[in-house]
Amino acid sequence: MSDNFFRFHDLFAQLGLPNSDEAIAAFIGRHRPLSNDMLLADAPFWDESQAQFIREKKLDDSPEWTQLIDQLSEALRETSDARNSLGFCRVLALSGSLRHSSFNTALAHAAQVMAPHGMVIEVATLHGVPLYDADLETSEGIPAAVLKLKAQILEADALLMVTPEYNNGVPGVFKNGIDWLSRADMKAIFAKRPTGMIGASMGGFGTLSSQAAWLPTLKMLGVTLYSGNSVLVSRAQNAFDAQGELTDESSRKNLNAYLAGFNEFVQLIKIAKLKSR
Ligand SMILES: Cc1cc2nc3c(=O)[nH]c(=O)nc-3n(C[C@H](O)[C@H](O)[C@H](O)COP(=O)(O)O)c2cc1C
């Protein structure tokens, strides 16, 4: 996909479309998935001349264009290859609260529902992770719940930490989970991993202090932190309804803007990675 992507520049230019890396990634994200029953030239997003160009090149069977057109078609379909391609990103949203009716887990679910086109968010929690104990690690190795989280993070393109705030700082449960993960393979799990942080608290500053308190740890882990927007859901008891739905309009607006920016951030990192291969 990497070489193809760069050659998409020529195809996009021919189609009269913006052809920067960002524009191509955004185009693919916006228009996928394209039904497998539909020919690329019949897709509703082309104007007449673009559709005609695609049909003509396919008919000519000119290898240069046919290959690119087929590759663009593949990138727009819902296949596992396409899922790994640009225009699509997977995010693991990890809630730092174990509470059944946790506002932070509810915030992670709100993000899942509001994820922009091209972004899929899976929600995970820290249930089953024991307290870190070096003796336990020596005798039994990394616990199963930690290994499961490790696999989920490695599967994803990005990590979204959803943090509560305890006593103006990082909640012990969450820090404990991250500490275990750092023992499971800090470099593979965290180094250069696109990472976002959002949070909800019952106080008036909506996890401002805990998000700040996370920074030294995130630096140590070596994540690539998204800092374009903030989601600080304050007075969380008033921001969610009884079903855990985020109903506060300004929080929804912030989350929406955050996810749009985070999506672009993750896509750009994917592009940079492909370029460096
Ligand atoms: C030990 C403890 C300390 C807390 N400290 C803060 C705090 O510093 N700031 C704040 O806004 N809320 C604080 N809270 C309230 C939390 O915001 C509230 O319990 C919230 O529901 C926790 O997130 P959760 O709903 O995802 O579990 C604290 C709660 C506990 C249990």
C-alpha cells in the first residue's frame, strides 16, 4: 500500500482532486466503505468526467492507470487489507475506572458512538488487572488481563486514555494498569504510539489536574501525545443521563472536535510511517 499511496497523487491530480497526503487520506476516509457490488466508476462521489476517466482507463486496459484504479478501489472497500490502509484507523479507548456506572467508561462509549467516519473505537477497561507486585510477576509472569490489553493495544493504531481524577492526580487503578503494561513490553506497546487523553470528573475542572499529572508518565513511556484539543468533562453527574449517555451539549461539541482532530493526527502518523518504510 505504501508505494501505491504515493502514486495515488498522480491519479488524484488526473481526477482534479486535491492530492496532498492529508487530502487523499481524508478522501478515502470519507468515502469508504464502498459496497463490493459497486464498480468504482459507478460510485456516487464522482462527477461525470471523473467517472468517465475511470471507465476509459479501465477499458483501455492501460496498465499504469488500471493498477492504480484497482488499488484505489481496494482501499475504499471493507476488507481487512483496506482496514489496515490509510483512511481507516482503529483506536483502543481505555477507561481508567472500574466503577459499573463510571462516567469515564461512559465517555469512552460516547467517543465510540461519535467516532468520525473512518475511525473505529473499541472500549476496554482494567477489570481483572491485579495490583502490581514484582514477586507476582516473577512467579507467574504478566497476568492474562494485562496480556489481553497488550494485544488490544498492539492491534490498534492509537490509544485513547480516558482518565478519572483522584485528589487532583492520576487514579491508582489506572496508573497500576499502565505500570503493568509497561512491564509487558513498554517499547512495543507505548513507544511512538499515537495517544490521546480525555476525562470526566465530578469537580469543576473536569480532570484538568489528572491529565496534567499524567504527562511525566506519558513522556517516560514515549507515546506520541495528541494535544490539539481537550475534553475535560466537568460536573460529570450533570453531563450524562441515567443511561450513561453524554447529554451535555458543550461536552459533546468538544468530544466531536477532539475526535476529528485525533483522527487526522493518527492518519498523518500512519502516512509518515508508510513514507519511512
Ligand atoms: C478518592 C477520590 C478522589 C477524588 N478526587 C477528585 C478530584 O480531585 N477532582 C474531581 O473532580 N473529582 C474527584 N473525585 C470524584 C470523581 O470525579 C468521581 O468519583 C468520578 O465519578 C470518578 O470517575 P468514574 O465515574 O469514571 O469512576 C474523587 C473521587 C474519589 C473516589
